[in-house]
Amino acid sequence: MESMFRGTTICAVKKDGQTVVCGDGQVTMGQSVIFKNNAVKVRRLYNDKVVIGFAGSVADAFSLSEKFEGMLNKFSGNLMKSAVELASLWRMDKALRQLDALMIVADKERMLIISGTGEVIEPEDDICAIGSGGNYALAAAKALKQNTKLSAKEIATKALEIAGSICVFTNGNLTIEEV
């Protein structure tokens, strides 16, 4: 059964030693109702050393972020090890396998996308985006990074603004976290 509450866009950009994760605040009920405008889907974990952003079913994303936080504690903040273990658990566990969400996780050294099918993907160009407006934000961020001198924070913010002007499931109420 598909969740009634969904919709978001998360974009992460790494540039000049700065890593930023930015997400919008919209939660959509079904395909036509904006249920909430100011949800926070980007948050800090592990003594503020890790930032995560999640897209998909709201309840599923919260459940996965709690599991990921447990992995970070278990593996002393090792982002890659925690991500791989979460992806493995997510893929193998019968109950977790039903969860419908994606996550971007980042620390000072790297950023990763984690999916429920077992993927842990490290973007090759230090930009990634997920969610309903993810492709719009990704395209905008790539163009801005290649053609401007904007900072990581400015690129991520502008990419979400552009996605929000195109995607009906993305709004301009942004949460921005930097590591």
C-alpha cells in the first residue's frame, strides 16, 4: 500500500570544502492536497557531524533515519560503514524492505545516497538530489556549479528554488544544513 503522505525534494552539494544538504518543507497528501508546508526533512545526527535528508513516505523516512542514527552510533560515526550496513539491513529485513524512502547522508568527507534496494551511491561530481523534484534540482545544481562561482549553500538553495518553480510537490520553505 502506498503512503498517503509524501513529496519532497532534497539536494546536496559539495564545493570548496563545504557540504550542504537542503530540503523543502512540503508534505503532500495523495496527488492533490498540500498537507503541510513546513516539515523538516533535513536534520543533523551524531553530535551534529552528519546531516541527512530524506524523501518518500514520511513515516518510513523517520524510521530509516532512526535506524541510520543507530548505525552511526554503532560504527563510531563511520558514514560509509553505517550506510552500507543500513542498506543491507533495509534490503534484507522483511519489514524494512517495505519502507518507501530515499536518503542523502553527508559528513565533511563524503555524501551518499542510500536506497531500499541495497544501493549506496557516492555521486561522482559532488552533487546529488532525491525526491519528487530531485531531477529538476540536480540539473539546476549541476548547471550552477559548472557555470557560476556560487558557494555550495547558494547552489543548493537556488537549485531547490528552481525545482520548486517547476515541481508541484516542492515548495520554497527550505531547511539548510552544512557540515
